[in-house]
Amino acid sequence: MTKQQIIELYISHPWLMLPAFIVFVIGITLCWFGGLLAALTALGNNRWGWGLLTLVLGPFTGLPYALIHKEATYPKSLMLKGVAIIAVALLLAGIAWLAA
């Protein structure tokens, strides 16, 4: 999709694209906040490698850490909810794209 096609899609379906964008941002926020909490959990449990790496890379290393270690259940729940919400947002965007 070109930039012009994306703009036309947004203009033709703002009733679906705006909520999809808002939901997408909420999902990204949940993932990133969960990644930061995973970093704090790792640092609190003296897993310095995981903690420092997760501080830098956020949910990209926070989710694997949370899936491996049992003490990170709350960060894991935040990141998994964020991934689910991102999937819903992408589904809404796909519906708008197909409706165009």
C-alpha cells in the first residue's frame, strides 16, 4: 500500500480506522508497560542480564522472560493482553481495508 492509498482508506472509513488506531495504541502501551514491569521483576530477582536487556528492548525480551520465569505473571498477563488487543486492532484495520 502506498501512502496515498492509506490516506484514502482512512478518509473513506474513519468510523473504523480511528477506533482501530486507538485500540492499537492501547495494545502497544500494555505491551511496553508489561515489558518495563518484566525488567523490574528480573532486576528484583537478580537476573541482571534479562533485566538490563529488557530495559533496552522492552516487550521483545520481556515476553520471553515472563513466559520462562514464574515470578513474572503480572507482566506476562499485561503483555499477552496487549498482544491480543493489537491483534484485534489489526483485524479491524483488515476489515476496513477489505471494505474499501
